[in-house]
Amino acid sequence: MKRFRMLAPVLALAQLVLTAPAGAADPGLPRMVEREGRHALLVDGHPFLVLGGQAHNSSNYPLALPKVWAALEDAQANTLAIPVAWEQVEPEEGRFDFSYVDTLVAQARRHGKRLVLLWFGTWKNTGPAYTPEWVKFDDARFPRMRDREGKASYCLSPFGEATLAADRKAFVALMRHIRNIDAGKRTVIMVQVENEVGTYGLVRDYGARAEAAFRQPVPEAVLARQRPPAGRPAEGSWSEVYGDYAEQYFHAWAMARYIGDIAKAGRAVYDLPMFVNNALREPGHPGQPATVWRGDFASGGPTWDVLGIYKAAAPHIDFAAPDIYMPESDKVGAVLESFRRPDNALLVAEMGNAAAYARYVYQILGQGALGVVPFGIDYASYSNYPLGSKHTDRRMVEPFAQVYAAFGPMARLWARWAFEGRTHGVAEGDDRAEQTVVLNGWKATVSFREFQFGERQYLRDKNEYAEGTEQPGGGVAIAQIGPGEFVLVGQRARIKLASADGKPAMFARVEEGRFDAAGRWTMERNWNGDQTDYGLNLPAAPTVLKLRMRTYEP
């Protein structure tokens, strides 16, 4: 019976993987699955954990790739996210050149990496920079958005029918080519459609087609997903239903519909998971409505407050992913909370590559994310400081490499545990305060800046702290693999476990070691005595512990 209980989650997952609905896509293709509001990316039929790195924007050329692979190897990453630009695959209308894609896929296989392709089509960071020249400068055929006075914006209009048709044609050609060269290998596991869409400085398009659409009733699918503000009617035009939010919401719908059309066409020829990423607005607060657009973020993008609109208008997009360049711990936590939803899988599609961001990997992966992709994991001589690291060499990748090295051998296990709802994670906050993690029958208290031996009250100087903790850098991810059994991964943190029912408890066994790719555990040492008397004190180097807790009668 005990063995059956341990196998039950595995059997349930196997049932989910093997029982695709009638008419579903090839079950061997990478695909998204959902169960009880939790999500997994299945690759080769099993949950996959993306330990990623994104190349710089201009590294999408064959001769630039060696510096990308070198950084990715040093980072211990398993996945590369990298652009495929419309301008490079269709430099002349109707003439496609996929030689870069061929080189990229072949080299990824040689390096043992998976690929997430980023389609830089109509919009990249809201602008048309990656469109072909024959699109960029033909304003009559490929119209730009217009402001209230009729002046052209830098941004291509989501109501440009010819623009949509041309982008869709190029994207379909790309997806067909990927199918032809990769369907048997599945090196490419996901595709991002466009990049950080929306518009800065203009809330929506005021061109003639946009104005006519704005006066129409809000589509029923949008009404079902995006409720009107309090006191507004349940149906009517955009202005009638959404009031002060109408223009931003309308623009989100227009962008999402455009992207959804492209994704639908691409998936019809090769059905890979697809997502959009988001240049964030300021995080919101639970239970409070978002503020009205005041030019302070890219209107129309898949920000946390309009995810319902994207779900309604772009059903062939699996999820919206945040790009995190806000280093403040409270903002990171709020972003993760707002994008991790029962109807939206969490993937951090971009994140700063400065050392301070590395601790958030524990929080992100502990909260059940599909994975995390720091930006600029690339030895090109370019730094996006202050968004990321000043360094462009191994000093930049090393903080992430240490964390990835701990997760890497057990990445498949961790992805499965996350899908089963067994994982939790915290990162040291900017306030350096203690944090509590509620587990099934147990409670974990995580503190930081501790010495490994003794309690703070033992110190003569209460303001003395462990060396190397001057800046926040600790974190821990916890997987509860049984009633009192846990796997901990972390660094620079002290963890104390207590029974939720108040019974006295103690460690039955605490092993330090590692899992291999087959899920087998190898013990390096058993922690006891000084190593457990004051909780589990994880050192500066990321460490993996496998432990059992037991209670006893008082």
C-alpha cells in the first residue's frame, strides 16, 4: 500500500500524458498540459524544466553563435532562447532563407541544448525594427498606428491587413521549415510569437479601421474573460463597458487578435507550444484594480491586468510570460503571483543577468514555473547594464551556473514534482527578513545572514553577520516528496522544520548529495550533530539535501 501511494502521482501523470483527446496533436510533440490549475511543458512525453539563457538580440547569425554556446555551456543551461528575425528569413518578399535556422538547430543538437525560438516579426519591443526593409518603409501597404491628430506612430498598426498577411505567411513558412528539419528530433520545444508588444506613448491606434472597431460592441469572448469595472454595463461598446480602461483594453484586444491569428496559422502546420512575453507595468496589489494607463507602460501588451483579454482573443497562445527587470524582491514576488494563475502557466521568459537576480531562480522554480531564462547569457561584447550585469564574461554567468548545476541533474524530477504541486520556493528579500513556507503537515522557517553554528543571541556582537552576505543572495526551493520527506536546494539560508500540529519533531536523516538524470540519488554525507543542531544551514555554494522528518510523543 505504501508503495502504491508513492507511485500514485507517477501513474496519474502517466495517464495524463498517454490519454490525449481524440484528434489531438502528435503526443510526442512538445506540448502544454494542465491539471488542477498546475501546468507542465511535456518534452519527449515528460515534464521538462527550462534552465535557460537568452542570447542578445543581435546574436541571431551563424558566426555569432560560438560566443552564445560558450556562455550557455558555462551557465550549465539546458535551453537557449534566441531570435529568428523576419528580416533575415525573408529579406525579399516571397524569397525565404532558413540557412541560419538550419545552422542553429544543428549546433543546438551538437551542444545537447533545446531551443525556444523568438519570432521577431511585426513587433519587437513594440517597434518594427526586425521587419524586412520592404515592410518597414512601405507605409501605404503596411500602415502605422495613428494618434488622435492623425500623425503616424513608430508602431505598425494591428489593423494592417497586409501586414498581418505578410507576417503570417513568413511565420507559417518558418514553422513548416522547423517541422521538416526537426519533427523527429524535437530540438525546438516552444516558440514565442512577437516580442514585448504594445505601444509606448500612445494608448491605441486612432486610424480609420481602428476607430470603426472601437465603436463596435465588445466581443462576447472578451466580456466572459475581462469583467467590466464596478458599476459599468455588462455589454456595449468598449467605452460603455470599460470606461476609463476602454482604450488600453481595446488595444490589448487588437494586439492579441493579431498575434493569435499568426499563432493559429503556425500551429496548423506544426503544433508547438506558443507564448507571448511582456514588458511589465508596475505590479498590482491583490484585490485592487489596476491604475488607468498614463503613458507609464506599453499599452496593448499582455500586462497582468489584461491577461483575460489575451486568453479570449488569442486562444492559440498557451500563456503570457513576464520579463523581469525589476530587481526589488517585493516586485518580483508580486509579478510571479500575478502571472502564475490556473489559466496561465508561469515561465519567466526574460530576467536580468546581474548576480542579484540569481537568487530568484529558487523562488521561481519553487513556485512551479516551467522554467526561467536570464537575458544576455552570451559572451558578445555587449552589456545591458543597468538592467543586467556589467560583465560580459564568465563573471556574468557564474551566479546562475551554480544554481543551474544544482538543479540540472534532477531537472526532470523537479519538473514532475512541480506539476504534482509539491514544490515551494523563496528568495532572500531586500528586507533580509525571515520567511515561512507552509507545507503539507509541516512548516519551514527560512532565515538569512546566519552563521552556520549557533543562534544570533550567542554572538557578542549582535550586528555581526556571515561573510559574503552584505547583499541579498540566499534562496531555497523545497520539494515535499512524501508525508515527511523533502528535497531542499539552496544557498545562504537556514531552514528549520516544524510539525504543523505542534508535535515535537526531529530529523530522522539528512543526506547531502545529488540526483542523476535517471532520478537515482547518490549520497555524499549524512548531516548530523553540528550540521543539524541549529537547523539546516546551507552554505554559499548551492547544496542539495534529501531528508526525512519524524514526530514523537511529548
